[in-house]
Amino acid sequence: MLRWFRHLLPARRPSPSPSVLQALRLIKARYDAAATTPENRRHWLHADDLSANAANSADVRRLLRIRCRYEIANNSYAKGLVLTLAHDTIGTGPRLQLQTPSNELNRRIEQEFAQWSRAVRLPEKLRTMRMARAGDGEAFALLTSNPALPTPIQLDLRVIETDQVTTPNLTFEQTDAVDGIRFDPHGNPVEYHVLQQHPGEACQPLNLDARRVPAASLIHYFRADRPGQARGIPDITPALPLFAHLRRYTLAVITAAEIAALPGGILYTDAPANGEAESVEPLDLIELERGMLMTMPGGWKMNQLQAQFPTTTYAEFKREVLGEIGRCLLVPVNVLTGDSSRHNYASGRLDHQTYFKSIRVEQSHLETVVMDRILAAWFDEAALLPGFLPEGLGPIANWQRTWMWDGTSHVDPLKEANAQAVRLASLTTTLADEYARMGLDWETQLRQRAKELQLLTELGLAPSTPAVSDEEPDDQDAEQTAAAALAA
């Protein structure tokens, strides 16, 4: 009977093995950075999951702009940092070098473009755009026509502030637009909305009507730190609180020094409550002469205020803060402070290598976003002039071209000359590359050298060839000779 009853029950399944249980177990991972504790709750209080454009809203960008402009205008380190970035990135301006099969055509177009660049003050405007990107987050340049230019090509570049590129009536329903920019379905800018006047103009009445400018007529220069980001924020944004701390610390040190230097103090008396002492008005002030001995009222003594300086010295604190400020811009502290007295020859060169690499990256960005756009607009204007350009050149996108920027001088010219001779002898470089390192056109330099050799021959002067030494100078000697160059 019992056996028959057991057949009615379902068969008992065997227990899973420990390995199966381990595979079925839900794996849980833990990161300390993802944990919220009472200690770090306030630190991560303002962390959000907004998109790039929502985080960089019009109000946020406006607040960052006005604070950065104020700090740059009132802080010499901030002003010097922005100027250094503009001067090192732009320098005297980029120079066009074409590489088409016709050398005569290359020289002619290069000369015409250089003449036009000087007429419109292109290097100056590019430096302004680089400074605007550091302090405002972005820069806009309008390609327009200027009949007052002395060149045949009337194209001009008008730099406008980012405050003017905005959409006054932007609504949340416009999913294809960000403040000041409208995009196509593929994410390409179609048009920009530019105000007729700056919103901060003092003139009345203020015209806030925005005109629609095609994207082909406006250059937008900014750095996208996040995917999908359409508007830029100032480069010095992470360092902005540090500038404020540096100024506050400077004022605190000055105040402490003044307290220590001036005879300021508090009057007190040792007399008992009913003792004899001359009457003194409560909270009264006594004029003290600097460098003079004086007596206090009868029964009263003066205790000078003691100025307590911070534990670290003023110079050390400033250097640490300035190093942290320059890090977000990849600027070493000796470049930011203009002082390399604490660097030796090797460390100075090593710090400059990272900085110069960031400059080359920025120049490459400028070539793509700004200079190629300007050259294309210049070519379109030149093609409309009869006989200005030969026929059959084709689209400018097919032209082989190079933008040459100012070179960086080596702190030890002898070492650089030896390295250059070795590279040329081993066929690992070309004259074009070596001259480009110095920001020079190799064809122009060789033609000038040929003229000089021809004149030397006519005058009966034998050109001398300096011998290049194979011995490398000692680093200690190089440090002494290069200290002034590093400081500059």
C-alpha cells in the first residue's frame, strides 16, 4: 500500500551541485566611488545625470562667462595665462603653404593670401578668438564682405561675442535646436541666431531681434568635452575657484603683515574693580604714531595683536595653487609664473614638451575648424574675380596644403643643430619638415639662400661652412647657459 502511494508522488529531483549554485548566484560588485556615505554625501551633492547641452544651459554659460571675465580682468595670473595661450597658439599667425604641381601658382596664391591676411588683421582676430575660448568658452566669427579692404578680395572676418549668439524665443518643443543653433536631422548646424546688438549694450532702445545666419557664413570655435555638446564653456572653469582662493590668501597674508608691522593692540588694566585708574571711554580709539614711543593712560596697559601666519609660506602656497590652475590647461607652472628658477635644464625641457604638444593639438583643431573654412571662403571670392586664378584648379578640398605656425626656439641651439644634422644625414627628415619646425617656408628660405650665395660669389667672398661638433655639451653647462632662455 505504501509503495503504491509513493508512485503517486512526483519523482524527487537530485540537489544541484555546488558549482551550479555558484553559477546561478547573482554576482554583485561594489565600488567605493559608487557608495554614498555620510562622509561623501555633501561632496557629491551637485552631481547630476544631465546631458551635455542641458548641463551647459544658457544660464549656466552666462554665469561662467561673467565670472571668468571678471577674474581675467582683475587677476594678473589669469590675464597672463590667457595671453600666453593666445600668443603661443597663434603667434604671428598661420602661413599658407600650397603643394600643387605648379610652383608658380603656389607662390602666387600664398602671396595673395598673406597680403589679404595682413589687410584683415587675421592673426590679431585669431588671438582674440583663442582668448575668448579660454574666458568665454567659445568664439564666433562671421564671414562678411568689407568694401573698405585694399585687397581685390573683399572677404572679411568679424569676431562677435558669444552673448550675441542666442535664441530669445527658444522653447522646449524645439528638439532640433540648442540655444543659438538649429541642426538638421544628421546633427549638422544649419543656421545660427545672432542678435543685432550685444545684450549688455547700454544704448537704448535695445534690439533683441535675432537674425538667422546660415552655418556656412559663421565659424564656431569651441572644444567639445562631451559627445553631443553644442556650446562651449570657458577653459579656465575648473580653475576659477582656485583664482578666488589665491586672491583671498594674498589679502590674508597682507593683513597679517600689516598687523605685525603696525602698533595695533588692545588696552587692558590690572587694577581691581574699585581700584584707581584713569577713565577710558569704551571702544574708544587712540591715535598711534608709527616709530614713536608713547604712554598709556594711568593704570592701563596695551597688548599688541599677534599676527598668526599660516603654517606654509606664501610662496609655496602660491606655487602649488598656480600649478593646479595650470594643469587643467596643460600649462606647466614655470610657463604660468614666468619663472624657471626652480627648474634645471632637463626638467624645464620635459615640462615644455607636454605644453608644446598641447599647442600643436590646438593648432590642428584651428586648422580644421577655422583656417580651412576661411581659405574656402577666400577661394570662393577669388574665383569670382576675372583672371585672378587660372582655370581648372578644381575644388579647394583637393588641394594639398599645409598651415605653418611659429616655431619654438630651442633652449640649446647647439644641441638642436647637431640633432638636425643627424636627421638630415640619416634621411629621417626633410628640409621642409626642419624649416616647418621653425615656422618657415622651405622654398622661400632656399631661394633666399641661393641669392645670398650668388651675391657672395659675385663679391669674391667664399661662404664658410661652420663645423658641427659631435660632442654634446655637459648638462650642467647647458643649464647655466639656458637658464635665461627658460625663464623667458
